Amino acid sequence: MPIRVRRTRGARLSCRTLAVAATAALMSALVSPAGATDREAASGVRESRPVYSYGDAVRESVWVDTGLDGDGDGRTDRVAADIVRPRETAANGRKIPVIMDASPYYACCGRGNESQRKTYDSAGNPVQFPLFYDNYFVPRGYAFVAVDLAGTNRSDGCDDVGGRSDVLSAKAVVDWLNGRARGYTTRTGSERARATTWSTGKVGMIGKSWDGTIANGVAATGVEGLETIVPIGAISSWYDYFHSQGAPLYNANPSWLSEYVNSPEANARCGAVQDRITAATPYSGDWTRAWSERDHVPDAGKVRASVFVVHGRQDLNVRANQFGQWWDALAARGVERKIWLSQTGHVDPFDFRRTEWVRTLHRWFDHYLLGHDNGIDREPMADIERAPDRWTTDRVWPPRATETTTLRPGTGATPGVGTLGRTPAAPGATETFTDDPALGETDWAARIDDSTPAKAGFTTWPLTHDLRLSGSSTVTVTATPTTGTAHLTAVLVDLGPDTIRDYAAPGEGITTLTRRTCWGESTSGDSACFKETEARTADVDFTVVSRGWADLGTWADPRKGRPLTPGTAYPITLKLAATDHVVPAGHRLALIVGGTDRDLLDPPSAPPTLTLDLTRTWAKLPFVGGASAFARATAGTVGARPAQAGQPLTGVGPARSDIPVPGEAR
């Protein structure tokens, strides 16, 4: 909280005079109008400073015409954009850049760890903007714009869960900030509002989950003026949120989400839209045009913005395959990018690494929106949390020494308890398991050294050197089912004791405290002070490193399932989520193949028994150092497995009741 100091009237006047002079000097030296990059470089400006008044800032609402008629009422939809910007820059004719968070959650559910919602005064003017972006960045010479997606809060139209309406309603605001779209001072009136009098047109989009997904989608349109995006725990393909290679995850149809976020008025008029979403996104998992519309990965080549990705490696809401496939596509097209990977679940970095996050985000926006040469673009590309609150960096991610290495399963002395190494299995080697929907990855891992009927497990011997995985893996299996439908799960596990963030507990790796810290300036209606957090940890005997799922019926075409013939062998490759994990010396690396992964994957209609042909089953894993690193880590390994049958290991696993909907503020 601010420190109060008592002064005499004369002292107050003197201090105020000095403060005005100092503020003017700082404004002149530190904040430049649009097009002043050369002068900034010459004067060595490297950081924006809080020289503007947040309390006196301009607060206004504008309704931007999207050009769409999503609710079919015969009028093009207008989306509400609530704006807060420094009053002084407007008075001095200075143009400023914009930080923008487009969200469906500002009214229904709230944003951030404290579920903040927008609030308005009696005249409908914005009072509270959720999160700290406005409090911190407006005094530093930025505008903050909070956009209600179509159908939500005070916007027209219908939310279509990542479709054209979602993306184009946010893109329209970027266009309006650049003078290419029409904005109005009211929702239905004709008085125009123009941003080009105060906006440079440079926009940085940010947001967690659904909000970050919209940032990905808008960037994938290639819209001019969007200079950078910061997607946090964001989706890159909505199909992969609801399905995994044909296998259904959670409530595998997005229409219910439209009803969840739409305003009451929108829900009254948007039933037809929700019906269309249901029809266009079948539970079967077959790929449709609706999924193509909601897949941003193929359009990575259109991205002009720099991209700062943040994701929890144990995010079981927006799973890590979402950032992995987006990152790989951006890398292939040379997009400028940066990444933070935490041990958390679906958590904002403001709540797991607050001080460093604010400092880094400040420098990121200063560089890409104000043009300050502060060196952030030359710093290491990746920050990775190795243990709770312990971070390392990499100049490039994945590291250049990373090479895909093929490991092969083999049979052991006990059925279902096999080996994992470079040597192919003996001809005719098989393993058999029966899908048990009551069990999942943590149950399998806990009994990795037991002959249990629901999984096939394969492990290395204890490692003699650390072994690092960095990137995305695949597991190819050849499986013979006993039924006409079957689901498969492949899991990589680090077998050994560790202390990790407890991603399956409430908070998904954090505990929220009562004390607060302040980040920027406050007003009576919008506090800059937020509850602190600390790491919530768990002591475990194993850690799930990566996972992937598939419907075996997609063996021939990942976009279309088909019935299986019992007794026929089918080859299929499962894509596992991207990760970065070090398996320490003394631990073992395990590959587990099972059926339904409880609480993460819906079961098939009739649980099958599946037989794996081990000669046609393998894993391709991204080891830093490649095959030679694996050989070094396993050289000289001998003997007995450390755990004995009947002594289950302990780990952290998902609990379905703890898994929020996309972007849910927790």
C-alpha cells in the first residue's frame, strides 16, 4: 500500500511544484510520440516509466462494427471495447500503442486468480478492468483495451467458440485501432468514434486460455498492426481441445461453451448458432470444416507478430500439445518467438513467477510496441521450471543438440513388465492388456513393476547420467483389438523420487495467500493490489512427463474413424504432448501403453483387450544429445528394479472435478 507522509501546506505546494517539473522532464525524456524511434535510439531510452496518472486516465467504451451478422438479426454486429488510456498523451497530441485482451469471460466468470469482472458506473463507463495490465501499463504510456467477444457481456452477435465470429470480432478492433474499421460511441447509435487520433496502431494482444487462443487466431489472420501476442495456456487447434486423434476428451462438443459464456440476451437469440456448432463438430471425432475454421496451426505462415508463449507442462485443461504444435509451426516459418514452460497446470505466470513476469512482460512490450532496444530479443529464448521456483534458460528451444531417438519395448520376465531400450524385440514378442476405464495413467505408473492386466509397461534400467527430453514425442504401436472400437493411451513417466508442483490439487500448483502486493496505480474502483501465491508441492515417486491419446479406428486416416475388425492388427502413431524434462541419474524412464486414461479420455462403447506386436511398436523421443546421450545415460546399467511387486509408487494425477473449462479464472 502507498506510504502516507504528513507535510505542511507549504511543503505540499513545494513538492507538487517539483513533482510537476520532474514529471514533465520525465515525459519529455522517456515517452516519445509515434515515429520517434530514431530519437529514442539516439537518447538511449530503454524503458518506459510511470509518468502518467492512472486516476485521471480517459475511460471510455467503443462499439466496433465487425461486419458480421452472427445472430441473424439483419444488422452487423458490434463488439464492445472498453478503453483506458493516459489523459496527458491525448492533451499533448501524442499517439500511444495498445495492449489488448479480448475475452468471453469479462461478465460471466471473471479473469485471473481472483475472478475479477469488469464493472461500470451508473452511466455505463468502465470502472474496473480485470488483472494488472491497465494499472501497470497505462501510467507507462500505453492504452489498455478489454474487448468483449461477440455475444458476451455488452457485445452483439453470438459466441461461436473459436470460430469466425470469435476471431474476426477481435480482429475488427485491431482494424479500428488502425483506422480500417468503424467504431461508435454507443451500441446502436451513429456517432463515430475514432482511434487514430490517439493510437499508433501498434497492438499487443495478451490473455490466458480462451483469451490467448483469440490472440493466436487473430495473429494467424496476418492483420497489419498486431505487433506481438502473448498467449498463456492457449489453444492452437480447437479440435485438439475436444478430441485427440479421434478419441473424445471431456465434453467433446463445444456448443455448451457458447451457452456458458454468452450473455443472457445472446443465449435467448443464439440457439440456432449453438445447434449449428453441435451439428458441425460431431462426437465421433471426425474432422469437419468447422474444425478447420478453428485450427490456427496451418496459418502460422501468415503470422507477422512476435509470439511469447507461456504454458504449464502439466496443464490438463489446455494440454501441452497445443503450444507444441503451434511452436513448431512458428519455428518452421521463422517467426520471432520466446517461451516460458512451468511445472504448473492451467496457471497464469503472474501467479507462479510474479516479479520476473512483470519485469519481462514490461520489457517485451517496450521493445515490440515502443521500439526500445532493451535487448530482450537477444536474450535466451526459453525459461523452463525444473523444480518448484527453480528455473533454467536455453538460448534456443528445443536446444540445437536435440535429436529424435527411437526406443523399442521388449518383454521382461513378467507379463506386462517389459524393458525399454535401443534393441528391437524378439520376433513374435507381444504384450496384452484389457482396457479398464476405472484406471488411468497414475494407476498404471504406480504399478509399473507389477503384472497388472490394464496396461503394458516398459522401463529402462536406472540411468547413470541425466537424460533430457525436449520437444514432442510420438509412439507407434501395432495393436490387435477384440472389439470393433478401441482407445489407446501412451504415457512417458520418470520413475524416481522428486518434489514437484502439485498440479492435480486445487490451484494446479499454487496456493493463494492472503497478503497482497501492488503492481501499478490504483483507484477506488480498480485496485492494483493482488493476492500473493506460493508453490504448492507434492513429494512423489514418479512424474508423468508426457501423454497422448488416440482412437485406434483412425489408424488409416487421423481425420476419420472407422470400425475395427476384431483379430486384425492395426498400426497407429500417437502424438504425445511437447515437454522439457530431465530424467535424473538413478531414475528410470518408462513407456506405458494402456486404454482409457481415466478422467482425461472418454471410454469406448465396449472395453477391448488389445495385443501389442512389440516388433512393430516403438517410441521416437527428442533427447538432447540424441542417441549418444541415451547410450551414455544407460551405459553400465545393471540389475534389479528398485521397486518390489506389491509396493505401489506414489504420484500426482488428474481429478476431473478440478479440471476447469477453457480459460476459467481460478
